[in-house]
Amino acid sequence: MELGITIAAVVAILVLVLVFLYLSVRVVQQYEKMVVFRLGRTNEGLVRDPGLRFLIPIVDRPVKVDVREQFIEVASQTTITRDNAPINVDFLIYWRIADPLKSIVNVAYFAGALQGVATTTLRAVIGDILLDEVLSRREQINEVLRTKLDEVTERWGGKVTTVEIREITPPRDVQDAMNRQLSAERTRRAVITESEGRRQSEINIAEGAKQAAILTAEGERQSLILRAEGARQSQILNAEGFGQALTRIYESATAIDQKTMLLQYLDALKVIGQSPSTKYIIPAEFTQLVGPLTTGLGIAIASAAAPSEQA
């Protein structure tokens, strides 16, 4: 009997220990924070980081908070632009919990509260922008929405990281007008591109003709330069040949003695005597050469006359 009581007591103690462990031990994941309410109250010191955490059974109540970045999809919302054009806008909001304590204490359901404030903020932002700006300034609108939502959700311990507008749908008549405008713009660009192509083609042709004319003129100039250089070299060679010929003639003339020159002059006189002319021009050099000859002849005549007188 006592043994049965002992076994029952041990089993009861084990059950109490297991219940105690179940109520007091919590495992907090890496992407979580745990806010502990002790007797219904909490503070910054009761926020637990990831790991194995112990609680006081019955006294402590844990609430885990996911701090990973998440997103919500805001369904298509009809808003009115500054110029009274109705458009439909749907977008995504990326957010995360920056302060787990505020996200539990200050708001009941953060994602729902964020979605609700996002719709009102969208209408306020779009209402201050013209339709053309809404269609062309999507990145600026994203940033304005992110900033305003981040300011609102700060008191709830959240952080809005990104806002992305997925689609903006203008009214049907506006879409038709945009399509016509787009078609006209494409036609205008095509005409401009075609005219620009023709202009560039004409410029290229003119540039090619100019380059060809420049090359032709340069070739003619080079040809004239080469011809002039060849003529100059030819004249120089002719002049050098003529100078060498004169030098050789001079050297040959300086080697001739007076007797040879006298014979040449006598031959010349013989040719002159055969001509029908009555007037002759005799160079002065000839008289200088004939002078010694006449002197020699006079001496010879005198020598021949002297023996005859003695006889």
C-alpha cells in the first residue's frame, strides 16, 4: 500500500515538473521577439531576445512578435486627382516591426491598421496631384506615401520600408486620349527621325564630296610639287653638266699653246677669205698672236737679203 502511494506521489511530482517546464520554458526563434506580460503589466525590460527563455508560471504571459519584413496588398482604390479625374490605384506596402513592445501595446492589429491608414493617405496624396503628374511621377508618389505612412505607424512600433504602386488605371476617355496622344507622338518622332536621317545622309554625302575634293586637290598639289622638284633637279643636273663641260673646255683651252691657236686662226682666215664678204672683223687676240709671227718673218727676210748684198 505504501509502495503504491509512493509511486503515485512520484508520478504526480513528475507531472508537476513537466507542467512547470511547459509553462516556464519558451524557445524564441531568431526572427522573433517575445514580450512578457507579468501580472498584466510589461515594459522594455520584459522584451526577450531569441533563444531559450524562462517564465514564471501563471504570473507571466508571453506574446511573440515576428520582426521579419512583410507586405500587405492594398486593393484597387478609386481616388480623385487634383483636376477631378477619377483613377484606380493599387499598391503594395512592405513593412516590419521595429518596436515589438509598441506593436503589442499600442495597436491591436498592426497590419489591418496599416492598410486602413494607407487608403486614406493615398487619397490625400493623389488629391494634391494632377492626372498627368500621377501618371508620370510614380516614383515620387511612392516616396511620399512611404514617408507619410512611416510617420503614422511610428507610434505603433512599425517601420514602412517600401511602397510600390503596381497599377494606375485612368478613365476610359482618358485612356483613349492618351492612346491618340501616344500615336501622334510616335508619328512625330518617326517624322523627326526620318528627316534627321535624310539630313545626316546629305551631310555625309557632302562631307564625302568635300573630302574627295580635298584629297584630289592635295594629290594635284603633291603632283605639281613633284613635277617642280623634278624640273628643278633636272635644271640643276643640266647646269652641273654645263658647268662641268665649261670646266673641261677651259682646261683643254688652257693646255693649247699659241702656235696651235695661230693655226686655228689661220684656218679661220682661210675660211673667211673664201666668203664673198668685203668687210671682216678680226678679234684682237688674233693681232696679238700675229705680232710675233710678223716679227719672225721680218727677221727671216732680213737674213735672206744680207747675203745677196754681200754678193
